[in-house]
Amino acid sequence: MPRLNSALQALYGRVLRRNPGEAEFHQAVHEVLESLDLVTMRHPEYLESGIIERICEPERQIIFRIPWVDDSGKVRINRGFRVEFNSALGPFKGGMRFHPSVYLGVIKFLAFEQTFKNALTGLPIGGAKGGSDFDPKGKSEGEIMRFCQSLMTELYRYLGEHTDVPAGDIGVGEREIGYLFGQYKRITNRFESGVLTGKGLSLSGSTVRKEATGYGVVMFTEHMLATRNKTLDGCRVVVSGSGNVALYAIQKATQMGATVVACSDSTGYVHEPKGLDLDLLFQVKEHERQRLSEYARRRGRGVEYVEGGRVWNVPAEVALPCATENELDVEDAKQLIENGVVAVAEGANMPTTPAAIDLFQEAGVLFGPGKAANAGGVATSALEMQQNASRDSWSFEYTEQRLAEIMEGVHERCATAAERYGRPGDYVLGANIAGFMRVADAMLAQGVI
């Protein structure tokens, strides 16, 4: 990792001591601090006021027990988390993740990133994240419902449309949000539709919400390419993952004229040089929740399925990591660069290791960090909050138009900040500086908070 100046290095040391063993959080903080060296040279007041250290400390960290009963009648125990990181710009906002890898360090890193991501949208929302080490895979509908109800029985007291508004994330979709919302309504005796986003349309949800993160990644990529007089039209694209974000990134990239030649899941990847069959892919992954090996079996000749392989070995001009954190490492970056990649945009949160990011930037590859590139999901969640507050419902076309405008604004804020600080085209620097300054200035305006 690049060196920090002495003041920021001392601050980072304090973060490490206060948050031992939380590697993901340490990585996220270090990445932001790297970008602030230039800022503190021009604006020493950010260091003198202590605002940087305050931004690295969550406002509230909630950890709780989640007891639930499985189908055999056995009592199970999971742990729940909600890190309400920063509310300087608005109510806490961020998703809930259900996955065995969840622990405090993961949730804290996600909430820290979410704070700056939300700031980049230009919308009045703070940053938070939550979840549990519960694994929904292999669980029955009844088990998932009972788990969600138990979680909400504890968490509800910390939520509210003006306080903290969760949404979905890995392992949490419309089904889980519906169960969480139903229990919240049951406990509070209020139909407070704005307390959760990512709801189904029957529960005052928003059109475009499930598509938004994937669509937004592709929109951001198109804006990056435009700075070099290129477009997605005619490009080959590889995507890691085949969940919600990946599927809708594949769909939008295809709509914009790209050929998506490969995607992956936890068992391997499929490669189809003429382009993936979207109808079959959605049927297998979204509706049937099966492995990509089943897609390859049904598709037949012309499709290569590589069990345990790395999707980044497939040649393409655009790469979209949409699976999980630190999935794209140095060796993957070398392979992509060798294969002629032009742009990489993160659909997942922090999926690229710091060393891999350095390689991309040294090679002149356009790189869109997750806090900017995948801001479309939370942006549309904020649009859902607007519709709920006004008891309104917008069309798909109008909501997608609003999403496109927001993603254009995110790109503009990142590009402008990078240019202002002497590093045009450095979207990592631009995103960190633009997000930080919006949050920091709001905090300073509110006194010592």
C-alpha cells in the first residue's frame, strides 16, 4: 500500500488499535486516507478539526442475538448487526446482508463505504449497513420467514423513515424485505412504507429497484468510456457473479450494444463467444436459482463451462466484478490487461484488491470504484423513499431516467474532483475526495458531532 503522510499514518494507527482484527474495514479506511493526502495539503483544517478521525468512527454499532426455530423444532442462534455509520447528510441508509461471512468488520467496512457512496449520489441520505451470519441457502420459506421476524423483533426499535432505512444486499431480496416489513408493521402498528426499501411493488416498492445497481454500473462505465470517445457498443464484456447485480448489468450492457461473453458463480464460469442467452440465464439463475453448469447443459454446443475457473481469463474490453469483496487480484488484473481490457467498473463492494487497482491505473485502464460505480442501487432506494413519502408511484421509464441522471451526476462529481486535484481520470481519488468533502463539510456545519 502507498505510504500516508505522518498525520494520516498516526490517525490510521489509531483506527487499527480501536478496531482490531477487522481487515476489510482497515482496507477501506486506508484507501480513503490515501486520497486525502492531497486534500489535507490544501485544507489543513480537516486535520486540525479532527473531522477525518470522526468520520472513521461509526455513530452507533448494534450487535444482537437472533433466536429462531427451524422446521424440525430445533432452536437456532445467529448474530445480527447494524452499523449506523454517519447521518450528517440524512437518515442512515444501507442494505442488510445474510451470509456466513458476515461479522462486525465486514458490516463496518460496508457502512463506511456506503457513507461516501450515498454522498456521491447528491441525495440527502446517510450511511449504514447491517446483516447476519445466517445462510439462507438450503433453508425453507418458513425458516427464512421466522428468522426475518426474529431479526426485526430486535432491530425495529432502531429504525424509522427519518432514522434508519435498511434495504437488501447479498442474501436479502424482495422476499426477505417483505418478511422484515411485515414484522415491523405488526410490532409498530404502522404502515410506515418508507422504513425499508427494495420492497415488492405490492408493498409500495419502486420500479427499477432490482435492476438499479446493475444498470447503474453499466451507465457509469459508459460515461467513463465517453471520456476516451468510446462506447459499450461492440465491446466484449465479462462479468463476475450471476446474482441480482450481475444479471442486470448483463442485461443493460446487452441493451447498449455490448456482447457479454462470460459470467460466473461460486463453482465456475460459462463462456459463450457469441453472447450469453439472457432469457435462459435469467430462467436458470433468477427463477430456478440453479448453477451455471445447468445453463451450460441446456445451452448445449457453443458454450464452455469451466468448473473452478477464473472468469477474468476470458478476453474482453470491459470487466465488471459483481460478486464479492477482494475477488479480483493481481494475477487477474495482469491477465485482463494482457487481454486488452479498457475499463473495469465495480458492481460489488470492494471486489478489487488494492494491488490490482494499482496495476489497472498504471496500465491506463479506466477504473470505476464501487462507491461510485454501484451507487445506482442506493440511489433508486432513495427514489423509493421519495415515492413512499408522497404516496406516489412512478413509471419504469421515468424512474430509469432519474437513475441515469443520478449516475451521470456521480460520474461528474468524481471526474471533477480528480481533475481539481491534479489526477484527471483517477476515479478512485475523485470518488473518495468528493464523497469525503460532502460528508465532512456537513459534519463541520453541525458542530462537534
